[in-house]
Amino acid sequence: MRHLRNASQLLLGAALAYAGIGHLTTNRLEFQAQVPTLLKDYADFVVLVSGAVEILLGAGLLVLWKYRVQIGWLTALFFIAIFWGNISQYINHTDAFGLNSDRARAVRLLFQPLLVIWALWSTGAWRSYRVRKAK
């Protein structure tokens, strides 16, 4: 099970780093479409900052094994923070990343909690919390 968790952490780290690079380069406009209406005037800044955060979290998941639990919690919190953008995309009927129907955008909303769970499980963050709580 440990090897599966480790591989899952590496996959998540690579996916985050890849997405973060997309924020800064080829998918910049697509990500701007997901920025909530309240922050539209700062959409490019929000995309650049969130991309940088994704790269840092991804790199941390890939190489900072000593801090995997802490990075797991930070990654889960990041996924919770950006959920607002996914909700905004659904509410405002914004097309981006092939999500061109309300149904597709709603299905995507269902996957966000899975990303939070992935971050907590693969890094052992949730397990560490349960062990500490039991003491």
C-alpha cells in the first residue's frame, strides 16, 4: 500500500507541476476563464499566482518527502481554495477546457473533492492526523 501511495503522490506532483506550467504558458487564457467574476479585473495575476503555487506544490510533492504531510495539507487547502473558480465557471456558464455544457461543468465539480482526498491520502496527511488525534 505504501508503494501505491508513493506512486500516487508522485503522479499528483507531476500533474500539479504540469498544470502550473500550463497556467504560465499555453493554457493561460483557458485558466483566466475560470477566475471568479469578483476577481476578473485581476484574472491574469490570479492565473499566474495560482500557476506558481501549483508548480511549487508539485515540486514539493515530487522531492520534499520529509515534508510530505505538510505539503499534503497545503495541497488539499489549495484544491479547496480554487474550488471557488470551478463553481464560478459552472454558475456563469463559462466554457473552458472542453467544459462547454452545464452537465460537463457539474461533473467537474464532483471531482474536486476527489483531488482533496487524493492529496491527503497519497501524502499520508490524513493518516498522520488520525494517529495524532488518537494519542
